[in-house]
Amino acid sequence: MKKFLFIICLILVSVISLFANVSAEEVLSVKVEADSIVATVAIPEGMHLTIQKDYFYLDVDPIEGVTFEETIYPQGEPDKDGYINLHGTVYLTKKFTIADGMDKNKIVFKIYAGFQLCFDSYCEPPVDAEYTLPLIPKKK
């Protein structure tokens, strides 16, 4: 009987791990807008994202002549433990200003974004992604 239960548990864990791991490509997109970098996270149904700055972030390498503001996080309501859990589609925004005289065609952002998605019973490992995006996209 113990062997049977062990096998059932092993199968269950295998099935969950096959379907549960979410990659950055599946839920995360990053784009450069007029004066902002915006990361969009589409949180899958049945999961949530808890705002913790080590596990939900948007950062950019410094660029001389470009000033970055603090990252703007989405609003949320604290749960019974004080954590802010988000559902659906959420956005992180980092506004920037460019010094006068800079050639905007030469500005390329090295962007880092990350998140950790959770079910009610457990969390997936954190996911980190890097993007290199120009301020002005090249014409095709």
C-alpha cells in the first residue's frame, strides 16, 4: 500500500511540474514607449503574483545622459497576511528623461525584468529575463 501511494504521489508531482512551469516568453513582454519602459505580465488563471521587489522588478543599466525614475508598481489590496497579490494582466513602468543634445537613434536600453508566479499552495521558481531594446526601433 505504501508503494502504491508513493507511486501515485510521484505521478502527481510529475504531472504538476510538466504543466506548472511558466517561462518569461509565455507571460512577460517589455517595450519602450515615448518616455517609459513598460513590462507587461499576463498572470495565468489560477495563479497570482505577490509584490516583492526581489522577485517582481524592472531594472535598466545606466546610460550617460538618460535619467531613470523609480519603478512604478501596480496597486493592489493586502491579503490577510499583509502581502499584495496581483491577478490578471499587470504592468511595471520605469519612466526616463533624455538630456538635450543626445542622439536618440543611438540609445539602446539593457533591460532586466523578473517575476515569480504562485498558486495558493506553492510558488514557481523566480523567472528572470534580459532585453536589449532601442529607444527608436529600426525601420524595416
